[in-house]
Amino acid sequence: MNVWRKLMRILGIAGRTPRRRKARALFVGLNNAGKSTLLNRLKSDREQVSRKMITPTVGFTAGQFVFNNVKFAVTDMSGRDGYRALWESMYGQCDAIVFVVDSTDQMRFAVVKDELDMMLRHPDVAGRLNLPILFVATKTAAPDACGASTVATALRLHERLEPNRQWRLASTDAITTTTVGAGMPGQPVDDGLREAMEWLVDLVKVSHHRQS
């Protein structure tokens, strides 16, 4: 080993990597919204699975990904009608909520809005204005997809969310674009997801700093 590097390591001022932060993210949204596909996209290339291997979530599943040195432990909740009541049991245990909306499923926007209203009224959400909510409109490359502004209007996001609530709406097509995970060799298509994830990471870091 190089003598200088060895000395630096002994002194504890070299070879030190930044401490990785941890956060808990809750993925919610109606069935077929693309939650599991989005989670798969956020993983590194070696961790991603084939689209054919992604199956509908029953109850909930656990996953994880790393973005900008933050390790997210994800609870991916089923969006089927019989399982949506389980969402509220996880609100108090997460550091961020990712609410996934199928931009092609305009027939169910009213259902999405109802679920959102119930979520925002829940004490574990309403009482935590520092809990960031990232809305992700998926399948935006589809011919029948609607834009982010249409999604925001349909869900009345600007009306329903408190002025001091930290929230953001991003649009993406997790199937046709590449990974947005940190440290990947290729650059992903700029569809707003990377920027939105950077926003979420910054808020999670700030939240953890205030709690420490």
C-alpha cells in the first residue's frame, strides 16, 4: 500500500465515504398505476428485473433502492379496492409518500381523488405537514396519456394540498426510459423523475437533520 495513503488512513482522513442516510418511502396508488414498475426503474441496472417478472402487488411488498446516497426502504402497497384500507396503517411509519397515478386511466381519476382526499384527512398525514408527497403520473408516452396539468386539475392538487405542504408532481414513463438510479453509466431520458427524486431526497435529508 502507498505509504502516504496508509498514513492518511491511520489518521482517519482518507478513504472515508459519506455516511449513507436511510429513509422509508410509501408507494400508493390504484391498481395498475405502475407502482411496482416505477420502483423497478429506480433500482440500479443490476437490481432491475424484466418487465415480464413484475406482477400485481397483493397486500404489499417490500423493496429498496439508493438515490443520491440515500437508501430508501419502500413499502409498495396494493391498489386493489379490497387492499386500499391497508394504506393508512403505514402513513405514520414513512418519511415520504409517492402517490402514483396512471395518466391514461382518466375514467378512474375520480376514484384517485377520493383516495387522495381520505389520505390527506388521515391524522398521520394531516398532522405531519413536513411529510413530503411526490405525485408521479406514469405511462406518459402512451397515445391516450394526459399531461401533468390535466392530472393536477383532475385531482385538485392545488386546492386540496395545504400551502405549507411539501409536494410535487412529476411525469414519467417507467417502461420506455432507462434507470434514474445514482451511479449509473448511462444518462436517463429527462422526463422529470430524476429532478423530482432529487427534490424528495433533499427534503428527507432536511427532515432527518431536524430530528437529530
